[in-house]
Amino acid sequence: MAGALLFVGGNVFTGHGRRSRPAALAVREGRIVAVGAPAEARAAAGPGAEVVDLAGGLLTPRRPVACRLFDRGRVRRPNRPR
């Protein structure tokens, strides 16, 4: 399948904390189609997908991830007035 990528062999950052550490991610036609177990991601990527071995590394998003900062028990967004 042209344009399909399968990232395996590491961890995928999802922003859901340490409890969620998927081991694979599939991209097809520029969109993420699966995040989870390698078998699930491989099936979603389809046959002929280019496999990228993360070699135990961490796959992170290219763009900044929206985050919240905890300040004395309150949640606030970065770069915004209190």
C-alpha cells in the first residue's frame, strides 16, 4: 500500500500518561489509523507498509502537544494569564 508507514519496536507518546504506552502506530495516506499493539497496527497499515523500527525509542508528535500545568491544586493553561 503506497504511503503507509508502520512504527514498531518502541513506545508511542499519546499524552495519556504512563498507563498508556502503545508499542506501535500505523499511518496511511497521511493520517494515523491505529495506535496500540503491533498486530493491530500492522493490520491497519495494510500489506506493503514501510516498517520503521523505533529500536526501543519513543515516538513523539512533531507539533507541540496541548498541556496543562498544575499550580497549587488548580489547573491552568500555559501562556495564559491567571
